[in-house]
Amino acid sequence: MNVTPIGNGNYYIEISGEELRDSDVAELLRRGAPGLPDDAFYEIFPGADGALVFARARRGAPAFFLFPDIEPIIQAARRCDGDCITFLAHIGGAYCLIYYPWDLEPAPGALFEFGGGSAPCHPDYARHIAEHGKLLLGPRALGDLRRLFA
């Protein structure tokens, strides 16, 4: 298990398929990831050869922005600060940008401008993405897009 802090009390955890053979994710996190915040919630993205887990301190609720294609996301990324936690997923022919506020701060205006506003998402969106879509970038998707398409 590889635990990487990504800032503001949040963690990116990689679990190999070999580790998952003997236990489930919850048990592995309890045993092998000390120091995670007590108030954290976990988003689990299972894969063919392991799982990615994002442990997040409970702060603001995420906002979801739907984009019809990648170009508007790139334009929005150029106008946003790359220091926020964002994930990019592809679901049902559209792109979904998931924005996590640092506290109660609003999402950057460029996401509303290019994404058409915040959209509702499935209550168990991490599992929904794993079953019906694909996680493309994260935990700093906007910064990654800015670097890739600068």
C-alpha cells in the first residue's frame, strides 16, 4: 500500500491486487494506513490489478460540472488555480469534473462559465463512476490539464 498526502488533510492511496487478494479495502486501510484523519471519508476506485482510494477530510461537499467534450475543460483549466483538488471522469459520453472546495469556498467561476454550472450526481458517485465510466485524472486534474495543454 502506498499512501501519499495530497494536501489539506487528504490522501491518495494505491493498493495492489496482491494486497487485495487476502483482505478487503476497509480492512487494509484500518491495518495499514495509520495517521489518516478520523473524520475522513473514502472514495474507492477498484481496478483490474488493485484499487485507488482517496481519503478526504470532511470539509465542503464536492461540486460536479458536466462538459460535452474536452475542449471546454481545457479552457476552464487555463483560468483556474491548479491548487484545488479536482478529478476528471468520463461517464455516458460526457466529461464530469469533480471539484472539492478547500473549506466552504465556491468553485472557480471558469467552471460555471465553461461547464454550464454545477450538476447533480449519483449519491454514491465513486462507485457509479467505477461501474459506468472511467476516472481519467486526479487528484489535481485542472493542474494536470493546464500542464498538458499549455
